[in-house]
Amino acid sequence: MVRTVAVRGHFSAWNSLLRLKWARKALEAYRHAAIGAAAGLKFPA
């Protein structure tokens, strides 16, 4: 009983960690896209 709860807690912690990692990656990509778009507007090719 205790072991299953511990495993479940470990999995949920791992899940949230992965989600945080992906959220940070997505945020970084969005920021790069926004900077690229702003640079494109400032300096049209």
C-alpha cells in the first residue's frame, strides 16, 4: 500500500518535472519567434 503511494507520488513528480521542462522549451521557442518577428519588422529583408 505504502509502496504504491510512493511510486504514484514519484510518477506525478516526474510528470510535473517533464511538463515544466517542456513548458520552458516552448516558452523559449515562443520568445525566439517573437524576437525574430520583431527583428523582421525592424529590419525588413
